[in-house]
Amino acid sequence: MDPVTLTSERLLLRPVGPHDTDAVYDACQDPDIQRWTTIPSPYLREHAAGFTEQMVPDGWADSSTFTFGVFLPASGDLVGMIGITMRSLGVGEIGFWATKEHRGNGYTTEAAVTTSRWVFTDTTIDRVEWRAEVGNTGSRAVAERAGFSIEGVLRSGINNKGVRRDCWVGSLLPSDLGLPSTAPYLPAPQRD
């Protein structure tokens, strides 16, 4: 798929490239990003270069991962990163981080809704999953504010730097955003 640029009320979401390597490297020096995400730690400049110059373009080229840098349009400041990785037919997994200086402004929630709306309308994704290590309350708050339904805990559900960890899992469906699905959805019957 050709890369796309998205806009929201306050944000510009666009694929990152080599000219963003320094901003990505600087942001990923934050111990919280290294702790709660699966990026390498320590995070070296070569990791940032590999991400902006190869991983992001390759993900778009083979439609396996749609990654956006989240920017403030007026200043051009990088406020975060968000991506949706294909997991199975019709299912993508969302991942995100926010720069330390821009947390608490609702930018990541806005980016999550914008990105999810785009994948529901422009791709064949009918379910966006969110996962975060149990204890990552910031990520959970973003997911809940974006409309994700928290579905439970997966024991040993993620591997972060060689350690299996329990994780929360949630989902967002097109209907949660008032959008149609590309495939019929038959929910389980409700039991009294």
C-alpha cells in the first residue's frame, strides 16, 4: 500500500522517514518508552535509523504495518508514534507511544481514533486489538478513552525484551466508531 497522511483536529499523522531519525532517537531515550514498549534498550541511533529507513517503509510496502509519526502541524514537533500491524485476516494490532513532554494532552487518544477510523474505512481490517503489559496504566487509559473494550488479561501474553509478561487485551470494532464492517459480525448470545 502507498503510504498515506492523516489529519485530525490537532494533529498530522504521516509515515516517518530518514529526516525523522534524530527526533525518533531522542524520544526513545525516555526510560518509560523503553520500559513499556518492545523497542530495544538501550535504544541506539542505529535502531532509530533502521526504524525510519527500513521498518516503516517496508511495512507500508508489504501492507504488514501502517506506522505514523504523530506531529503538531504548526511546530512540526514529534509528539508520538502509532502503528497498526496486521495480525490475522481482518485483525490489526495497535501500538503507540507518546513523547514525555507531550503526554497528558490527549494527542495519543486522538491519534488512535484517527488511525483506527482510517483502517476501518480504507483497509480490510474489522478488528483493532490493543495489548499492553499489566501495569501500563497510561496505555490502558488511552485505549479506554479511544473506545476500546477491555476484554481481559492474557497470561504470558507478550514478550518484552526476552521476558514473558501478562498483558491486558482490548478491541475496537468499526461499530464502536459508528462505521460499517467489511464482514458480518455475529456476537455471542447474551445469557441471563
